[in-house]
Amino acid sequence: MKIRRLVVDQLPPIRQFDISGLSSPVIVAGANGSGKTRLKEAIANTFRNPRSPQVSLTIGGTRTKETDAWGSAALEVVQGSECPALQEYMQSRTRGGAYVGTVIHIDSERSVQPVKFEPITVATPDPYDSDISLTYYLSPFANRWPELVNKIYQKAANQDLKIANFARQNPTAICKEGLDANPDPFLPYQQVFSKLLPGKDLEPIDPKQPREFHYRIEDSSALPFRSLSSGEQEVVKVAFDLIWKRIRHSVILLDEPELHLHPTLAFRLVETLKDLGEGSNQLFLFTHSPDLISTYYATGNVYFIDLRQETGNQGRRLSDLHDAHCETARAVGANLGLFAVGKKLVFIEGTEASVDRLTYHKVLQQCSFDAYLLPLGSVKNVNALRDVSEELGKAIFGVDLFMIRDRDGLTSDQVAKLEGNPRFRVLPRRHVENYFLDAEVLSKVAKQLYLPAAKADARAIENELLECAQGCLNTAILSELKEFVQLSGAIEAPRVKNPSETDIDALVSSVGTQLTAAVDRLTRVFSESEIRKFVDEKRIRLSAALKNGS
């Protein structure tokens, strides 16, 4: 399930808060005292006690089990009104192994107590499959870590029992078959550990000798878990907490994810949590971290609690702010440092919701954590900014400026001139969208959408793409012809040397001669024979490119 809409009325200091069209992650930002924690607690309490909801929710089903249970595609919860359907559904979440389709609460108090190891008993059924309380994942986070560590060791002991039983039942089987049938339950923890803390590897565990987790840095000797920094320990504990019950299709409420964390580690935590459960969970982050806000700003799911708004909705979607919202923009900047968050500003074409922005934003998330993306609208704005970028760089101390634009509308000479500035880059392909017309990329998307194998096959997709391309060959030629006209159709303004010393008749004659020459040039360039030559050359080149795969 996912929260599609969240509405709150009269939850001081919040008067009215209404956000909708939510995906993941959703970031609720605001200064200290703006009501973030109260809002987060109200959401958690609504799921704890659906008899008295503290917020109004539209909960969308992400599995047929949910929509079947609700009898519709979404469940409506009204603030202050009992919701029996949600009550019944939440109670059904306590049974069985995987904790699917529920709510997880990770509060800001994450300083946990040392683990007291319990005697290991081989449990039947599997300890991971045991029922847990409805409110287990809504209870304080600090209480869950010691129990989790013991459960992990019990699970490892249970796996040893399963392998032994497999060997007894299959005496002719080889060892690998037993291991394949009962994979190491600690492996997911090790994989996430390495993802969160690159260069550090979590040591295997021995259920016969429970002890503190250990890790290695390359070829170092084993180091105890407590030797990690407080921030490193925190992100590992948060991620491990969600691996145990194989959390999927759930809403995860995370308060102040940036606590004790370097911005890079905070980002790595959020991205790791996004990937858990095959990306089926919905993250709600309650934060005042300018780094997280600026990182996910372009996704369109960052909201600011604007207590200055005296009437109407106090939930401001940051990607919708423009000049008319200058008061809110100033409040955001003052409270969150949103517009002064990094030393690298990357200017691109496009608007807030453009493919360009979302694509570059995803790239920046992976490779540069201190860069901030700024869409400038049309390519004319990008080119105009290039002309003043060097002066801006001198005037704004400590801020690096970069620019990226599509290749369309440029000659090779123009590209070379633009890229003479090392901070300006032009895409190798005409448009950023062209990078999505890739058989391997589309094959991965098809698999994520669970399309039939035949439709997800990269070769089949490649053939379909080529067939589509062949069908729109003339459209492509016309596009290049239009671009050629735009690039070649301008008449250069006439020049006259020392006009103040030139006779007026001579000046008119000089200008007339230049304009006549310019018109003659255009007449030749745009003659039917030249257009035919241009079209034939493009047709031959594009047809050959389709055949040879270039």
C-alpha cells in the first residue's frame, strides 16, 4: 500500500496541510517547531488506532490482496471517524512471516542499548515466520535492535538445522544442493552493509558462538561493530531493522534521517531504503536537512510546512514555487538553506517536470552529492548564461557553475565553441530522451513491469525500435531540414567601416551590396536542387545508420 493523499486539519501548529499525488520518497520539510514531528506521530497513530484517525488518508492498494480486502482500489480514512476496514486490515498484518503491506515507524531516538545475547534455540517454525504484534514496527526504534540481533542468530541456527534435515532426507545430494535450497540468511545483511559502507565487509556469523557483529576493511583484522562511527552504526541498524521481516509494499515513516550523518551517508541510507523490498515501499522522510531537500527536490515530492500561510493549504510543494511565491521562497531559504546548499550549480534545459531535469537529477544522485540542479527553461537561456558564467563564477565566491544542453540546433563548430569552456557540455546524442531508446534499458523496464519474456527480450525490442525508426525516416529528415534552415537562414547584419566618414550614398551602396550578396547566398543554399541534395544525403546516411547499428 501507499499513501496517495494526506490531509490534516487543526493539528497545532499546523492549521491545514493537504498534499496529494504522492509516490516515493515523500519529504516533509520545515524548520524546528513547524509541526513535522506532530504530523509524523499523527500518521503513525492513525495506523495504530484506526478507530480514531488523527489524519485523513487516501491509501492506494499496490497488491491485489489489499484491493480485494478493501473492495476498491483505494481506502479512504477520514480524520476523527472510525475506519473499520483499516482496523481489520492492520490486524491481519500481524500473522505470518513477511511483514507486507503495513506501516513502519523509525523515530529520531536511535541510540540503542547494548545487546544481551540470549541462549540459541533451534526454533520450529522458523523464527522469521513467527507472528509479531500489530504495533511492533510502530514501537520505539531503540527497543528493536537487541531483539533483532538475537533473531538473526536464531535464524542462522535454524538454517543449520534445515541443511542437516535436507542432508538426511537427500543422502545422495551434494553439499551445494543443500546450500542452494537453504541460502545463507545473513547474506542480505552483508550485502546491505557493503552498500551502505563501501570498502567495509561484514563478517559471517556463527550461531554456536553469538557475539557482537564484526567487519573488515580490506585485509584488516576483524573489527567490532562498536568501532564504527555513530552515524555508520545508525544507518546499518535502520537498514537491518527492515531486512528482518522482508518489508514490502509498506509505508516507512523515518524521522530526521540526517541525524548524526554526513550528507553522503544520509543519501546512501535513503537510496538503500528505497531499494529494499524491490522498491515497493513508500518512504516518508521528515527532515530539515537542506542536503536531502535539494537532492530530492526535482522529484516533485518535497513539501514545506509554510506556517506563514494564514489561509488555505500550508503544505507547499517546493517544485511549484515561482516568482509569485517569493514570500514562501524566502521563508524556505531562511529556514532550510535550500537555495544555498552546495558549491556546484548545474544549469540545464527544461522545466520543473521535464524529462531532462528528472534524468540529470538521477545521474547527480549517483555521482555528485554536493551538486544542485537548476532548470533554465529554453536553450536560449542556457546559451545566454554561458556568456556570463565566467563573470558569475568570479562574483559568487565558492560556487562552481556548470551547464549541460541537448545537441539539437547546433552545428559541429558551435558545439566545439561551446565546449571550449570546460564547464559546458553538449550531449553526444540530440536529446536526452534518445538515451531511453535503448533495447537494454527498455528490456529492464519491461521486466520491472512483469511483461511476458517475449516482450522483454532485448533483441525483440531492438527489432521493434528499428522498425519504428524506419517508419519515421522521413520525419527525421524533415527535422534535420528544419534545423538546417534555422541554422543557415539568418542574414548577417551589414557592416560599414568608419560610417561617420562615409558618404551617405556610399553607405547605402555598401549595405545594399552586402544584403544582395546575403540574399543571393540564401537563394543558392535554399534552392530546390540544394534541398534535394541535402535530403538525399541525410536519407542515405540515416538509412545506413539503421542497417549498421550505429
